[in-house]
Amino acid sequence: MTISEGETCPNFSLPDERGEMVALTDIKGRPFVLYFYPKDDTSGCTREAVDFTGLKRDFDAVGVTVFGVSPDPVKKHQKFIEKHDLAVRLLADEEKSLLSAFGIWVEKSMYGRKYMGVERTTALIDADGKIVRIWEKVKVPGHAEEVLEAAKQLAAS
């Protein structure tokens, strides 16, 4: 992990599922969540996206926007959203610029095979663009609820 709590969120400009650019400079001024996940339409990633979608109203109520980020392209994000009726915006980091800036585009290993992939991570960023909380090596069950609790605390402070 190259980014730590207390640091400023790296600058970024990435397309969402509609191809509209989302830049740090556009969303600063209100808190937001970046949850980084490996791949659209896989079991864990689908569960995480569905969980965040289910809590979208609660995040909206405390003024926190949730963005999912993966290296998948815009078109794949569109299909993923349509298939699972997702309400969170998904950012396409095909160049892995933001993933690399966070230090979560890493070498992984499965069944003895090494490959590069996303280490599931979530960051809560305040209105000034400062990283308030980081969850590393996220386990999906209960995660969205835990992030919501931290978002509520941030909104109350």
C-alpha cells in the first residue's frame, strides 16, 4: 500500500459507466468512497456492488457518494450495472493509473500461478480530498455496512 490514511487522494480523471469523466477536482467539496474491486460480474465483486447499491440511500442521506473502481472498460461496466440493477457509479481505470497510485495493482497468486490484479481495497475521502479511512484486503460480507458506519461518523464530525 503506497497511500496512507491522512494523505491526500491522488488526482484522477476516469470515465464512468456512461463514458462521462469523473475527476477529483469535480467531486472534491463533499465526501466520497472509492471501493476498488478486481472484476465486473464475478461473485465477490457482484456481491460488493449489490451491497453498496442496497445502501445507496443511506450514503446519500449522509452526503457521501460511492464509486466503484476496476480496470474493466466502460462497456463492461454498463453491462454489469444493467445485469444487476446497480445504483453505484463505476469508474473504468483501464490504464490502472488510480489503482497504481493507491498501490493496489499488485502481483497475486492463485493455484501457484502469478498474475497482476487488484487488491480489494476501499477508501473513505473527506470533502477536502483527504483519506480518512482505508480498508485493505477487504472481505465482502458486511463491508458496505462498515463503510456506511464510518461515513456516518465522518458526516457527524
